[in-house]
Amino acid sequence: MNYVLALLLPPLSILFAGRPFLAIVVFLFWLPAIIFSGGLGHPIFILLAWIIIYQGQQERRRL
């Protein structure tokens, strides 16, 4: 479910993945990127969110 959320709101998805500081930093870059580029930077933030979600799942599997 978090992967689907990453498609729409990557900063919120990163927050739910357990990285609050990174979510704030990403939000500060994501919002202007969406407004000024017309959404062209959005796929990069989706990819970042998916990587962070995947890493969190891998850490839980190891424990």
C-alpha cells in the first residue's frame, strides 16, 4: 500500500516508512519541483520513495 501512496505523495510515503527528517527535506524540494517544473521532477521523488520503502522492508526481514 505504501508503494501506491508513493505514486501520489512521495514525502508522505517516506514519512510512513519511518524517516521523518528525510520526509521533511524531500517535501521542501518536492513541492517547488512540482509547481515550477510542471511535474517533471515527480518521477525522481517516486523512485526515491520506492527505494526507501524497499530498504525498510529489507531491514525488517533481517531482524
